[in-house]
Amino acid sequence: MTASGTGPSAPDPGVSLMYGALARWWPLISPAEVYEDDARSTAELFALAERPVRDVLELGSGGGHLAHHLRERWTMTLVDLAPEMLAVSRALNPDVEHLLGDMRELRLGRTFDAVLVHDAIDYMTTLDDLAAAFRTAYAHCRPGGVAAFFPDHVADTFEPGTDCGGSDAPDGSGARYLEWSHPPGPGETTVTTEYTFTLRAADGTVELAHEAHRTGLFAVADWQRLLGDAGFEVVTVREEGGADRTLFAGRRPRA
Ligand SMILES: C[S@@+](CC[C@H](N)C(=O)[O-])C[C@H]1O[C@@H](n2cnc3c(N)ncnc32)[C@H](O)[C@@H]1O
């Protein structure tokens, strides 16, 4: 058995264990099947566009698990900060364009009918970073198009908690994780979440890993204000029941 991990400080997502050295485990840690519901929510948000949606830019596309459910319907371009996650996504979505980039500063010089930022938006830990991601989305969105954002939490409804998951592969390998989030300190715009991983190789070797992630936690009013500042008309969607979360769409007005 081996163990690896970081201390309590928050990692730069660009050098994170989960999205770096452990990226090859992503298909077992967070299997693509669990993204089907979010693919449906994505389609509902894209329906807010005032133009037909044919091509989509996803920022922070990770292992391409959500994109896997979208690529049949739309032409996807996938961007992520972590080369290891792009490699995982390329294996799953070999016919899709993949690019290395940071959603805070990317400028491709191309526009799309829709821009998608799924849970990667959580890695915007300051209002300045969040605003920069919105400017990037706007710069790549055609007039009449839409940008869709899927934060895991907003400050208005956040509750600290624990979660677990993972799956097994036919070759006998498997991954399990425990996720444990802590309440933010007074006035803080971030949440710290401890992740522990138990990773079993096909030969039975077990590796343990730990990493703390710091993610952004912003009020709905801040989301709405910054999306508006970027130029978007804002639609706020409160999903209740299973997901119980707040999603945002930004419609780029026709010129
Ligand atoms: C939870 S994973 C995304 C998983 C993805 N939703 C999927 O379907 O597989 C978060 C991703 O955000 C990426 N990320 C974090 N900060 C980023 C940034 N500034 N620009 C681009 N990608 C970023 C990380 O590299 C990581 O791959």
C-alpha cells in the first residue's frame, strides 16, 4: 500500500493531484454515466439561446464526461487547464477538438453558439476570477447565443457535508473517494473540501491519496451582477429535488 497527498493548503488546479497524477483514475472516480442528468439540464439551458445551437465551447471540460453525452448533438470544443485531464477526455471523445487553456484568459479568436462551464467554474475562488471567466465566455459566445454555468454551490444555500462515490472496472481495478466540505470562515468566498481516495489496481495493489481543494462560494446576487457586467442577460434557474442547486445562463443579446 502506498499513500500520497498534500497538506491542508489549497492546490492550484493546474498542479492538482486529482487532475494531474491521479487523472487516469477519473473514469472510475466520477464515471461518465452520472453526467446524464446534467446533459439534460445543459440542453434546457441551451434552449434559452435565440439562435440554433450547433457548436459549443466547454471551458474546464475535465475528463470529458459531460461532453461525452453532448457530442452526438453538438460539435464540441473542449478546453482544460490540465493536460492529464485532456488526455483522459481524448481517450473517451477521440473525435472531439481538445485545447489546453485557462478559462480566465483564453481567447481563441473564434465564437460559438453556446459556451458551457460545468463544475470547473467552482475553481474560480475570487470575484475577480469569476468575472474573468464570464468575460471569456462572453468573448466566445455569438450574439443570440447562450452561456451555461453549473456551480456546485452558491453562498445563499450552501451546507457543508460529506459525499462518497467511485466505481469498478471489468479488469478488477476500482476507485472510491470520500469528499468532506467545511463551512467557510466569516466573509470568505471559498470552501475547503478534503478528498480522500482509495485506488485499487487490477493486481490488487492499493494506493491511498488525500488532497484539499479550495473552491469558490459566491452569492446569487454576485453571480447575477458579474454576469450582467460581462454583457449577458441573466437567467437564474433553481433546480430542486435531486440536485437542489442554482444554475445560471447568460444570454448574449443580438447585436
Ligand atoms: C471536476 S473537473 C471537471 C469534470 C468535467 N465536468 C467532466 O465532465 O469530466 C474540474 C476541471 O476544471 C479544470 N480547471 C480548473 N481551473 C481551470 C481553469 N482556470 N481553466 C480551465 N480549466 C480549469 C481542472 O483542470 C479540472 O479538469
